[in-house]
Amino acid sequence: MVAYKVDLIDEDNLDKTKIQSFVKERDFLGYYLTLAKTGQGVHDAFNAIIDKLYSKYKALSSEL
């Protein structure tokens, strides 16, 4: 899950426990706060997603 326009929210008021539960319930790869205007968090989000997908692929291919 990628949250964008984080400049418009107060990160201190985010309920990170609730967000983590939401992400876990839906089997998302994680959650990332981004701001496309400046690139904040965008590279980190894509790199983390790519790493997690690669790990899942590698685990699946070793089972075959």
C-alpha cells in the first residue's frame, strides 16, 4: 500500500498499528508514505517492493 501526498497529512497523528493491521490482513507487501512532487519515499517504496517480490519469486521457484 502506497500513501501519497504525505505532505498533506500529520504523520504524528497516523495510527501506525491500525495501518500495519490493515496491511497484514490484506497480505500487502507493506506500506509506504510517499510524495511524488519531491520523490520522498518513492525510491524506497519501489526498492522495497521489488526486493519483496524477488524474495517471494525466489522462494516459489525453489519449491518447483
